Amino acid sequence: MATEETTPAAGRRPRVAILFGGRSSEHAVSCVTAAGVMGAIDTTKYDVVPIGIAKSGQWVLASGDTSQWSLSSAALPEVAASDKTVTLAEIGGAHQLIVTEPNAVPQELGSVDVVFPLLHGPWGEDGTVQGLLELSDTRYVGAGVLASAVGMDKHFMKVVFEAAGLTVGPYVAVTDREWLTDAEAVRKRVDKLGYPVFVKPARAGSSMGISKVDSLEGLDAAIEEARRHDLKLVIEAGIVGREIECAVLQGRGTDAPRTSMPGEIAVAAGEHQFYDFAAKYVEDGAAALSCPADMPEEAIARVRELAAVAFDAVGAEGLSRVDFFYTPSGGLIINEINTMPGFTPKSMYPQMWAASGLAYADLIDELIQLALTRKTGLR
């Protein structure tokens, strides 16, 4: 059963728990995303509680010092384990933060009105944490269980997109069993795609474990690299086209999803053959965003239309970034949807909204407000 919509008591700022870190290989990126949000959120309007998830899965009270969560090529931020564990429990109809430690009485830290789960990758962006929050009727920012799971799995994402009438590029999905029992059959299926191909973990993001392969000789090594991140893979045919992105924001009430002006990623010439992890997060000047993208007006309108279709196709809520290839013939091939795109200073989602007239702090505020007014339970 859905609970009634509630608002914080009069005179009290809504309490927002920023949840970040996590068990996935994108732990550091999540930390940097959280630093961006914590640095921009209006603390005169919201009471912010940073909660980190260590790589072990432990929830801990984290520092609100954003400098602690910066990213560089020399050091990756990490949430450290602690002897104090944070849990979220429903007590007397309110969602309370409880701190427990050995040989001590549990400490109540007060109620939480909304959770902002800034988690990337498995065990956070894939519906697992969303399911936990749903079980306790806790409001949160972003997509629900099913949309998060579909948006995380590049294979089933493509299945849903095709069912919605969107055009996807040629690909092969490879399971652990298929690779271990008949690797040669996998190689033959990939060979039919033609080279180059992109080998990707099916359920990872931030370009983790992705390789561009130009011939059969490099395929096995790329597959094994991707398998370090996920035993299920998606191998995609290389597509000649420009990489175009569009930011989507849930409409208010029953309004349709809102879309930003499309943006285009340009990767600097050099060692980056595609928009990889270093270009995204580490190296200054490795990638640049043009927004709006240099496209005909009708193509821009079409990107925005299809981005909203993709958002609705997976049942997304809150926010998503939708990526396309714009081919020389003017066609649009959808690449993927990201239901929790990055919020780092280099991230394209907030940059596209800023270029479309919605500033970073205002975007964060809108996402929290959408979550606060969203009903819990089935919707």
C-alpha cells in the first residue's frame, strides 16, 4: 500500500541523506559525484547528512568536507570502514538514522525525509538500494527498482528499447556460461558484427572495463578485461556517427518528461580512442561538451523526442541521460540510458541542463522536490 504524502514539520528543513560510495568498481566516481552535490546543495533549505557506503557494504557517517572526495590520477577517494555502522529504520512512522557500535547503546540521529542515492554501478544504481528504500517506504531521488535494473543491464535495456520502437545498433550478449562452455561460438557471433567492436561489461558504467577491438586477435583479451567487472557482456558493432547526449528530467505531477538541449562530446586527439574513464573524470581538456550540438533543428527536436521515449520506455523517474549516435545519413541510433548519471564537475548531465537554462543548484533542488512529492509504494 502507498503511504500518504508527507512533508517535514513546520519550521524544520527537509533532511536529505546523501548516499554514496558503494561496492561497485565505480566507488570513486560516486564519491566525486557526492562531492559535487554536497558542494552545490542549498544548506539553508535542506539539512544534509552524508552517508558513505564502504566497499565492504557497511554504511557509515561520512565527512561533509567535499575536498576529501576529490578525484585525481594519483589518488581515488574511498569511503573507509568504521566501528560505527549507520542503519535506516522506521520508528514510530518516521524514517530514522540509527548509529550502532560495539558495547554501546544505539544512537538515534533523527528522521530522514528523502535519500539521494548517488551510487553508480551494481549494488546501488541497479535497483538493489532502491528496493531497500522501497521496503521501508523511504522517499528517494531517481528511478525505481525496475527502471534502475533495466537501465543498468545493457542487454535488457536494448530489448526494452527495441520493443518501444527505438533503433539500436547490432550487438551480441554473452553470458558467463556461453563464454566458458563455447568460446569459439562466441567469437563467431562477434565476427558477424564486423570490426571494430566495443566490448563492454553488461552492468557497469563510467566506461569501466570497455575496450575497442579492431580485430579478432584482440577479442579474447578485451572479453577477459570486461569480465573483471561483470561476467555478463555486451559486444557492440562499431557505429559511424557522432555521439549525442540528452538530459531528461521528470515532469511535475502528470506532466511529460522535460528534456535539455542535446550535447555532443568531443574527445581530444591522442591516446583516447573513445570517451573512456580518464577522459571523463581525470584528464583536464581530454573531452569537451558542445551544447546545443551543431545539428539541424529537426534533428535536435528528434533527439529530445526520442530521449523522452526512452525515459518512459524503462519507466524512469527523476533523471536520466540518454545517449545516441547521429549517423551521417541523419539517423539516430540509441546507445544507452543512464538512470543515475554523474554529477561531477565534468559530468555532462548537469552541464546540458546548465546550457538549457537550469543551473546546477536549481537542478539538485528540483530533483529533491520531485522526490519529496512522490508517493511511496506502487505507482
